[in-house]
Amino acid sequence: METEPIWKSWFARHGAKLLLFARQQARNPHDAEDLVQEAFVRIWRLYGHTGEVAPGLVYRAVRRLAIDWARSLDRRKIREQKVVAEFPLFESFKSSIEQNERQKAILAAVDRLPPEQKEVLTLKIWGELTFDEIGRTLDLSLNTVASRYRYALQKLRDWIPVQLEDQPKTREESVE
Amino acid sequence: MKELDDLEEELKALQPKDPTPAFTARVEDALGDSGSVSFRRISSDSPKRSRSKLYFLIPPALALAASLVWMLSFLPKQTGSLDTSPEPVERSSPVAEVMEDLDSPLHGVSLEELETYSGMPTEGWADPQVRELLLDRVDEGLIQRPGFSPGRQVRFHYLDETHWMHPASNTRIISTTPRQEVIILDLDLY
């Protein structure tokens, strides 16, 4: 029997989801990787000795760091330079030839969501967090999280064509 | 509601890209020692690691050293009781003549003597198999270091096992050595 550092299997499970979330916070892949690295290392140093770390802690650290970095003058300058080149959400996902167009349509719709709804949707769908965990990660109430998620899904249903086109649409606008 | 459930399923089917190996390597570098504070056991068919061929000399040498001590301390008394003739002057000389065998792991004892006295061969040992067993990991808590950020002290208890094997005589020797390692993880309180 040999051993493997636990962080590797942990990171293999959660790394892609963290990067996806971080890309929404940082708006470019380079900053996103820096965010994930910094957040993960900080949290793992504090709690890695327990053998397991709740993903919500790292998502929360990513978000707080993103806020800190956004406040930093240097970071803001860098971001202003990089934001010229847009990084569509589609580029953060695996794609296959058959599903390419459909995926693009779905992810383009997700990209159109207001940021506060998109981050809730990301944490729920791809981060696989509960509403309660999302609330603690984003410092929001349970009701706010649930309603943002519901609004996001309703907007996507209206925006994504094809299979849902024949269903009656009840479009609701975000009231937040 | 069903259409929203379908939409959820469709979204879940989309998989974000995995981190690149380069990025994972970067994270590993950044983690440093804190990446190795916890492990999980994984099955492996790979052969055990082998460190150095010189290890094969150690256990026979230890066994032979014990034999030699026994011979030097016990046998002269035995033979002395049988020998009633006067002791030659040369034997009482404090300066002993030492024959140095450079291949022998024991100073002053040739390989031939080692083999004779111990009854164990000195040639034909297979490469030793070495493995490191992690017995325990103790988190000793936060420590304050003047002039530095606080750190978390973690103590590892290992057992280093070395297996020697002599196929011709089917002789096996296992040596175990306990070892401790203490690492201090820098904490960046956040």
C-alpha cells in the first residue's frame, strides 16, 4: 500500500468547480487561477491537517480574496487592462463536437445572467453546494439565495430556445 | 416545474474544465509542507523502493559483531582452562596485530572471519527492500514564533522498515527504525 497526499484527490474533485467560480469573480483565467491557489493554500494550511476541508470554506475564501484584490489599486489596473479581452463562460467548460452549439447557447444564456444570480447558480449547479452553504459562502440569507436561484433558472428557461420553446413562458424579472 | 428540473439536469451535464497539470503543480509548490500533512492509502502493484545496495552489509555485520564479541570473551577462557603450559610472551603483548579487510564492514575483522563466525554468508544478498510506514500524525497546535507569523506544529511518527533476503540460504532479516519528523506550517491568518 502506498500513500497519496489527500489534497490531490480533494483538488481533483473540486478544483474545476473552484476555478469556474473564481473565473466569475475575477473575469479572466489568470486572476482566477491566482485566486484559487491563494484561497486553497490558505484554507488547506489552516484545516488540511484534519484530512478533509469543506469546499464552502474555499469558495468563501475565493470570494473574499476577489473582493480584497478588486479593492487593490494595482489589481484594478491589471484588471482594466485584461478585461478588454473577454473570456466567455463557454471556454471554461469541456465541450464535445455534438453538443457544441447547444452548450454555447446554454452557457451564453448563463453568461447573460446578472452576476449575483450567476454566482448562486454556479455554486448550486456546479459547486454542488446546498442553499444553506451558498448563503454562508456569499453572506446571504437562505431566502435570498433561493430566490436568486429561482430567478436565474426562470430567465434561462426563457432565454434558451429549442426544447423549452413549446412550453408556456412566465417571465419574471429579478426584484433584487 | 418539470421544465426547470430538466433545465437543471441539462446544466449539471455540462462539466467545467479540469485544472491544467501546470496549475496543479503550481498549487503543489505553493502548499509546500502543508500538502503533506495528511495522506490516504492507495493500492499499488509497484515494487517497493530500494535505497542502497550497501545496506545488505549491515545486518550480517551486526550479527557477526555479536558473534565475535562472544568468541573473544568466551573462547579464550575455555581454551585457557585446558592449556596448562606457560603463556608465551608474545600473547601478553598489548599491541594486537590487526589485519584490515577493506571489503569488510567491521574494522579488524575480515569477510572470511565474519562468514565463519556468524554462520551467515556475506555474498549473495538481494537488494534490500525499504519502506516507510506512517504510524501517527499529531497536530500539536499553534505555536507563536517571535518575529514570524504563527505556525502549526505537526509531528509525524514513522517506522522505517528494511528487509534483507539471502535467496540461497533463505535467510531473511527485518530491521525497523522509529523516526520522528516535525514540521511547522506557516499560517497566514485570514
